[in-house]
Amino acid sequence: GITTRLINYINNEPPADCFGGKLYPCNFYLLQRKVEKKLESVKYDAELYYVQRELSESLSNGFRVSLLELSTLDIVFKLSDNFEFKGIKPISEVDCDGDRVFRHRHVNSLFMFYMIDTIELLIELLKYKEKTE
């Protein structure tokens, strides 16, 4: 899942074992664990470089990724452990000429293209792969 892939990313494992080289962890990590039937949460809201040690320590102490921010070259979004998308935003503004209706259609069709591409990346990344001998 996303917890294992984040651990692999922190440990500089090959891209195929992390986020595939086309998805990148960003600046938000929500970790959770159950302790005596109570849910504990830890949130890191900073670039991975600055919280890498603390994040790694939390993950080795039984915390699991509940929500993390990822980006492609086109969009940034939060992905939950249930693979729900939240806070989807384009990386940069889309420039286009035309009237308001045309711009709205153009921006939304481009945004839909980015989302389809991202979903296909996640499907490929997280699908079951048999171990090769």
C-alpha cells in the first residue's frame, strides 16, 4: 500500500518499489495508529526533506499512512489509504484564449485528462504483481 511505498521512498529504494518515478510525495503526511482502542494521529505539514527522520521514526513505531500529498508534473492531490482523492489542484494555471465558456470547457477537459493519467499511474503502480523467480 501507500505506507510501504512511502517507507521505500524514504529509504531510497528503486522507483518501481516507491511511487513509480512519476508520482512524488509532497508536503503533507497524516499518520495514524490504534493504541488500546484509541486512534492516535500525527501530522507532518512540511517538505519531506525536513521531516524525513521524524516520519521514518513514526512509521517504524506502528503508524500507517492515512493521507498523503502526492504530485505529478501536472497536478497535486491528497490520497487516502482508501485511495480517495482530496484537494486536487493543478500545478500551474492553464492559459487559453476564448470566451468564458470555452475557457471553462478547456480547463476542465485538461484537468480531466490529468486525472485519468494519474488514476492510470496509480492502477499500474498498485496492481498485484506476481513475484518472479
